[in-house]
Amino acid sequence: MSSQLVEQSEYTPVADTQRDPLSIPPEVKASISILVVDDDRTLREGCASVLQIDGFNVAFTGRGDEAVEMVKRRKYDIILVDLYMTPVSGMDVLKAALAAHKDTIVVVMTGNPSVTTSIEALRAGAWDYLPKPFSATHLQVLVGRASHAVMVARETRDLRFQLLKQNGNSDKIALLGVSPAFRKAVDLARKVAPTDASVMITGESGTGKELIAQFIHRHSRRASRKLVPVNCAALPEPLLESEMFGHKKGAFTGADRDKPGLLEVANGGTFFLDELTEMSQPLQAKLLRVIQDGVVRRVGSENQDAVVDVRFISATNRDPQDAVKQSILREDLFYRLRVVPIQLPPLRKRLEDIPLLANHFLAYYWERHRSTGELAPKLTEGAVDFLRSKPWRGNVRELQNVIEHVAVLAEPNQPIEPSDIPIYDEPTGEIASDGSMPTGILNDAYHPAKDRLIAHFEKEYLSRLVSRAGGNMSKAARLASIDRTTLYRLMEKHNFQRNELTGFGE
């Protein structure tokens, strides 16, 4: 036996509790394929023997060029490869294996371990390295760890596949989540999808309201026709009216031809009204006519221009019933559009979904931004706990942006720690996402505490209000139901300038 490995007698099977601390089930071991590549015949056959006795599916070869061809023909879950071989080196095998199957676990074996070669191999995508000589126990422990990683990766892929399949994978809509509140919303969306009932989706910004709308459309009998979205907060009233209802030639300056509106474009399909409560009352009245009679009258027309058959899905990030009470949303329109309400929970109330979502986004953006063959980094348990601890005011959209940032800056196959995640604590004194008061306010006297809280509210409200209005002061005043003089007075009171406010998001 080569001095690179222990004596053959040490390959005698030992008790599971001694040699298999990670408890890989026998049926899983049998499904794990391992390739051993080493030009030392005694070592490769010795490694293959001990792994076969352990129950793994093992192949081996003594030539690097043959190994390259083997990894191109089929996928191996784990590859053990000697780093120093000629003429095709272990590094060449490593790169070929990861180029063919980027999630393959490659362990490099070397009799001349050094910091430089080890780092080079790890940077190239090696999962770990095994210095020679090594014992059978050392081999078993390392392969046990690698097998556990294979098993976890399979379970994660299976869970994602089942969730995607359950939630419309065929339509490329990933409604990932296992929390009861989220599953309730998805189940309701699935039940209502085959009908033509109007659906109103509510939830904070970034919770996935448009994804739910897409899901309903793709699972409806209108799926072969268009889903036409319109954001009621993104366009000024005259332009929104023209976009939705179309216009006649000469209706206004620049209207040099007849133009059908988006409602006509959506005929036979689904019309998605995002941020419904930002639509003006006159437009709401005009929309109500379409919902009741299917009749569309273009801007500048005195006639009935089209009859449409459209299913309506609407969404808002505010409480629509409060909007009705405040005369922001017409009550008759509310009842027409809210035949089936669906409430999406904020991310802070579905903490069990954060690991699944974070890993999904990490895999997606790593593949999108990185070269083929680079192994994706992995979130540590500490990083996942850190993500769970944050308030997520921007919900899933904020998590998605944070993980994309991580994917862009992370190193291949490296653990992601909390310090690598670009989330910052809320500034002292901010009102928390759960509505609690600024820090220390209860220690103040009543009147100073009251003044501080009111000032804090006004600053926060102003920044978000003007941001929603895109810097348009007239629109901001309308959204707040105050006149522009009052708005400018509040801005002056808190030393705000318009260019300071427009950078804030919702």
C-alpha cells in the first residue's frame, strides 16, 4: 500500500456513529456519484474501495484527460482529484468539471500542500482540499461533509421545484413562501383565478401584488390574451385618462390621430389597476361605466367607441376602506372591484420565508451577474438570522435588492456573513415599522414629547408624500388633501427643499 494512505486493514467498516456523524441515509449514499482521479493506482483504488464499502456510487480513473471526458459525459456529485498530474492537471479537471456542472463538489488532493496552491484551487471553485497522506477516517469525514452538502442542496432544489410547480412554475411566476398567511393568499388567488370575478389585492409596497395579479391571469381562462397593467400613480390625470380610454384625433394638442386606449388593448384579457387609490374621482366615475356596461368612450368623443370584455384586478398599498371613508375612493367603484379581496402579509410577518427567498434571489442573481462555472456563495446561519431580524419596510422588493447587491460583490464559493449584507439600523428616533414611538420619547415631559412626535410625523410624511408625487407639488397637495400653501408652509417649517425630498422612496 502506498504511503500516501493508511494500511488496508483500516478500511474495515466501523460503526455508523463513528464514521458517519452526519447520518447520511443509505439510500442517499447510493444515489451520490463520486469520481476519484489520481495517477497513483494504489491510492485511487484504495479511496474507491473505502467509499464503495460506505455505500457510495464510485468511479475512478488515473488520467486527467480521461477524467475531463467523463465529467463532460455525465454529472458527478463529488469529485476527488489529485492536483499534480500530467499532462492534464487536477486544476484542469477542476475547471472542466465546474464548467460542465457548476454545482459539482470538487475536492483537490495534494501531496505538496501550500498556501498558494490551496488558495488557487479554492478560488478556482474547489470545495475543499485533502492533504496527503490522509487516513481512511479523514477521507470518510470529508466525504461525509460533502455528501451532507449534496443532500441539503437536493432538498432545497426539491422544495423550490415543488413550490414553483404548485404556484405556476410553467408560467415562470415564483410565488415562494411557506408561511400560513402567504399560503392563504396564494390559495385564494388559485381558487379565484378560473373565474371572471374582480379581485382587489392589498398589501404594503414590495409585497408582490403585481406577481399575484400575473398569477391569477396566467391561471385564468383569459391566459391566452393580454394582461395589461397601468400604474395610476405614475401618470398625471390627463395622460392617465388618454392612456386608459384612448383619444380621438384633435382631442388635444398633439392628438394627430385616433388612438385606442389600454382598455381596448385588454379586450378579452385582464386589466390590472395598480395603485388604484391614486386615481382621481372623475376618472373613477368614467371607469365605473366601463365596469358596469363594458362601454369605452375615448377622450374627445361624444359617441360609444368600443365595447370591451375585460376582467379587472386592482391593487393598493393603503386600506381601501379608509380611502372610501376619506372620499378618496368611490364607494360604488370599491364594491365593483372588491368582489374577492386578497391581503398580502408584509415580509416581517412571514419570517419563515426569508431563507427560501434569500437563497432563491442569491442563486438567480449569481447566475445573472457571474461567469458560468463560478460556484455561488452561501448564506451562513448567522446571515440568515440577521436577515430575519430586520424590519423590511420595502418587503420582498427590498430583500431582493439587498441580495442582488450581495451577489454582485461576493466571492465565489465563500460564506456570506452578516457584515457582508448592506442593511443599516434605523436612525435613532425614527418611528419603527410597527408604529412604535421614537426612542426615549416616554421619558420626556408631555408637551415636548407631543411636539417631538408631531414634528417627526410631519417630516416623515412630507418626504414620502413628495416622493410619491415625483416632486410635483400640485399632485402632492392633492394626494394629501391639502392646498399647496399649507404644503409649502410645512416644508419651510422643517427646512425642506424640493430637491431634498424627491430622492426619498416609498
